[in-house]
Amino acid sequence: MAGLVGAEFNAAYAASKFGVEGWMESLHHDIKPYNIRTTIVEPGFFRTELLVDASTTWPEPTIDDYATRTTATVEAWKSISGQQPGDPAKLAHALLAIADQDQPPLRFLAGADAIEGATAKARELLAQAEASRELGGDLRHDETNA
């Protein structure tokens, strides 16, 4: 989901995921005429070893202004480890099913949490578009004959 929804203390990680998201969405159009299909997989939290201490370097709070939030964030992530709702084996089966499709989806949201997160993001984008309509909707260049 880091390619769709930014989160606190994930700027670099999200930037790389947002970049892959845009690249794959654009690449889709380039290769579609050659009958090559891609699917962007947007997984929610799956019960992997991503958050165990052996595979994660947790930051030490070194900037006072961030210390309280950093500590709370690290503890929240640690508490999720081993409790993620997604089953990696079920995800693997779903991906194999997608790979067998003649017309796989451009984007596959994996897990109820990913579906809810994407739905919330879509609502947020629609609200921002509507909020921008009055000020941003008519910014076209007016041609004048001088």
C-alpha cells in the first residue's frame, strides 16, 4: 500500500513505491499493444518476517522533536509483527490465479486492509478534486488578440 498511501516516517520507502506505481501504470500503456500485460500488486499487511528484529533496523530517537513520535511508531510496528492479517500462502495462490488470466487487472489490491486503504484514498482524492474545482477548475490560458 505504500505506493498509494503515504505514512509518517515512511517518506523514502513510499517515494520508491509511488515511483514504481507510476512507472508500471505508464508502462502498461506502452506494452499493451504487444499483448504484454502487467499487474501492480498492492498488498496490505501479510504475516511475513518483514518486521522481526532480524530483518528490520529500528531507529534510535535522536532528534528531540521526533523522539516521542518515533518511539510510538516503532512500538506500533513491533506490535504488528506476527499479527498481520494477511496469509502469504493465500496471496501466492491469488497471484497465480491472476497470472493465468487472459486479461489480468492493472492493479490488484491484496487483503481487506489494502482494499479499505485504497477505498479511503480514492474518497480522499475525490474530495480534494471537488475542493479544487472552484479555484483550480478554470485556469486555462485565455487567448487575446492584442
